[in-house]
Amino acid sequence: MKIKTQPIEGQKPGTSGLRKKTRVFMEQHYLENFIQATFNAIEGGTGKKLIVGGDGRFFNRQAIQTILKMAAANGVREVIVGQGGILSTPAASHLIRLNAADGGFILSASHNPGGIDEDFGVKFNGQNGGPAPENLTAKIFDATLTISEYQLADAADVDLQEIGTAQLGAMLVRVVDPVESYQSLMESLFDFAAIRDMFAGGFTMRFDAMHAVTGPYAHAILEDALGAAKGTVVNGIPLEDFGKGHPDPNPIWAKPLMDLMMSEDAPDIGAASDGDGDRNMIVGRGAYVTPSDSLAVLAANAHLAPAYADGLAGIARSMPTSAASDLVAKKLGLGSYETPTGWKFFGNLLDAGKVTICGEESAGTGSSHVREKDGLWAVLLWLNILAERKQSVAEIMMDHWQTFGRNYYSRHDFENVASEKAQTLMQRLAAKLPDLAGQTVEGMRIVSADEFSYLDPVDGSVSENQGMRIAFDDGARAVFRLSGTGTQGATLRLYLEQFAQNETDRAPQEMLQNVRKAALTISEMQTLIGRVEPDVIT
Ligand code: VG1
Ligand code: CO
């Protein structure tokens, strides 16, 4: 069937796909327009093979049925779907690569809450398994502006509960176990025997799946394959509303895990992952590891895991991520790259073999094994390193800082700021940047200030306006950026960093006080948005 429709405004993909309130996605033609626009942008579906799955949030299965019918009508040859509509983002990326598929739709709003009154999202990943690059998301957006009809097969729903195959018109639908091939991939990367021995020797862990997609993966890999005690994985059943929580693995939203790790009863390691399983949080007994530090430690120790025994090709981080991983790259004599926020910018570097490990300050780390960040992968790499080094997380962190110095780091989020106010702040700051170098603010001397623009070294594309950064002469840095994943008002992110070569055991917020004051003064935050206290500090 060809169904008449009209362009719907606001279907511009952000940092990671299109995210909106679930009720918006449920409006007539909303999801269909975006999916058809994607087919139009990739020159149709004829003969293609796609992967489809999501994080299990409310509307996931219904959206998948619509996508299947649209794929069939657009001439797609085969779709592989996770059983129950479930696929973590990294597992979907792996399935695209494993099956040499043409791409895939991943349904998730990641760390945003789920439910009929919360958020839903869709992203399209390409042949390499990675998020659509900017030139493709731009084409998709253009297609949403001119769409006049979409194609839909007039067919019954496919049973997603049973593993097996079904026909949807001429299209083959294969329902697969969401965990199996991902687990095999993890077994091929890490020393499962060494990790199993560590657990058998009494090593303890808590993994908080936050009622999101990694529950089944963590049960199968940590408890069943690696022998972690039953009960290691908590909140392991994916729920449509994530138990009403924010499935965002950070000290704020994973507070019960943090409380346990800071208590007398703490196990050896605590970990958590987000809605779609691509983020990770790592906490040792009494020792929270910031994601920027985690990236640096993983890069410095990756050779202890079989897949990385020959060393790394290079390391990439997003611009707001701390420079801790740059120091590792320097010491190891590796290339290091600074990209805009969002995993799509790592794809070219990974495809070209320029980097092996990538990471973001927002709790995302990953490697060349897929083209997405990968929460459980990071946890398993940590476990592999712990099994080899036979030290605690806290000892490994201390040792790392003593070797490299410490990049104190924190992100302050100001949520639900009126969009015009946030825009005004960003515009005024941008106007000031050219004159900042050389000035001293709140006792801090500015050495450089600019708006980050990225020249992709592989395809030569340029991405402008990727955040403003101000560097100070004592190794401090402040970065301002507007979030591209929110669904309400604007979220202003202030990223703070302070390097210290020798003082490695101070409280982070205390070490960041001066750079914070300078950042607030330079941006006139109090005057322009009426507050300086953030909603979330990570
Ligand atoms: C945030 C993070 C960014 C991450 C993105 C998607 O984007 O800052 O590092 O890549 O979320 O992650 P923004 O534009 O809100 O700052 V996920 O796990 O939500 O797909
Ligand atoms: Co995510």
C-alpha cells in the first residue's frame, strides 16, 4: 500500500538518532515518515538485508511491526530481528557486520527514561555497523521535508517471540537469539578462562542492568558463562519503563549501586549499563572511576586481553572527554584523535584502522570489534585486566595517576533551560571567544578559547559548532555544549577539567572549583540563565 502523508516538522536526527516523546512517535504517520525518509535517503530498500531491534522500552514491539511492514513494502529482501524485539545497540552493530547486512534500525532513546509519557527514539546504522554519519542524517532530514507518501505492506504482525523464520510477503524475517552471537564475539576477545578463575577464587561483583536491555546479556555472560554468583546481576529484566528509573549509569541515577560500592559490604567491582547497553559505569570498592579515566586505563592495559595483545592502532576521544587518554597515547607512541560528541564520528577512524579504542566522557567506551560504544565490552575488559593484574580497581587507579598524573573531571548539566536563554548564552560566549586568550578571570589565565570544528582526516568532511572550549595555563579546561539528545527545552553541559601531575588524591569538585568559577563568570551563567547550580553532576 502507498499511504499519503505530509512532512512533519522537527524530524532532525540529533547526537544519536531521532528522539522525541513516545506520544509524539505514536502520532499518525510520525514513525512512518521518518522510516520512509530513511529508505528514501538510502536509495530504497530493494534487495537489502537489515537488522532491527531495540532496548525493549514502551512502543518498541509496535514500532518494529511497523518497520517490518514498511521494509517489506520497500522491497527489502531479509530482516533479522532480535527475539522479543530485543537487541542492545552493540549487539545490533555486531549483527550488521556479522551478516554483511546493509544496515539496521535500532529503536532506543538510550539513557532517557521510557514509557508512554517518556522518550522513544530511532536511529539508522549503516553497512559498517555504525551510526549514520552526518551526510546521511542530513539526507534523511531533507527527505522528511519533502515526503508525500510511504509504503506499507498489508500483512499480519510477525511473531517475534519464537526464534525461527517467517515470510512477510516476499521478505524473509529471521527472529534470532539477541545474546548468542554477541556472547561469541565477547568470548573471542577476552580471556574467559582467566576471568572464570577469578570468580571461582572468590572475586565478587554487582552488575546493575537498570531494568534495561543488558539484563539478558549480563545474566548469560557474567553469571552463566563466567561463573559470577547468582544474584550478581540485579534489575536484570528489561521493563518497558525501566522500573520508572533513568537507565543512565552514573552516580546519580545508579545511586543504589554507588551506595553499595561506598559501603562496608561492597563487592570487588560494581558496574552498570544504560537503556540500550552501549554505556557503562565502573566503580571499585570505594573508588568511582570517571569515564574519561576508564578510557585511559583501558587503553593503557588493553594488551592484557587476547584481542588487543598486539597493541592498539590509536586512541580517539570526543572533544569534551578529558585528556587522560591523550597522555596514554603519547606514552605508547600512538596516534590520538579528538572528535565531536557522538559515536558516529569514530566510524571513519575505526574503518580506516587508525584507532582501536574510542571513548566519551558520557560513559561510552568501545573498540574496533563493533562500530558502537559497548557497555558490557568495557566491563569485560576491566574484568580481564583485573584478572591479569590481580590488583583492586582502586590500586589500578592510583598506579595510573602516579604514572600519568590525574585529570580531575566533572560534567555539570543544566537541564530544561528555556531554549532561547541557552541560545543567548552560547551566542554571547561565542562572540567573546576571540578576545579571551591572554585575559585572567577569577585568577585563572586563559591561554586559548575557540569553537571546536572537526576536520575528518579520513573523508575530509568538516563539522562545525561542536562546542566551545576554553583552556587555562595551569592545565585546566572548561567546555560548553548544548545536548543533542534531550526531548524537552535545552540541556546545557559544562565540562570541567583540571590536570595535576602530583596531587592525585584530592576531591574532584574541590580541585575543579577555580575553573568552575571562571567558567561561570565568563559565560555570565547567573545573569543569562538565572542559575549556577546544575541538576546533575557526574
Ligand atoms: C549524549 C552524550 C554523548 C553520547 C550521546 C548518545 O549526547 O553526551 O557523549 O554520544 O548522548 O549516547 P548529548 O548530545 O546529549 O550530549 V546514548 O548512550 O544516549 O546513545
Ligand atoms: Co546508550
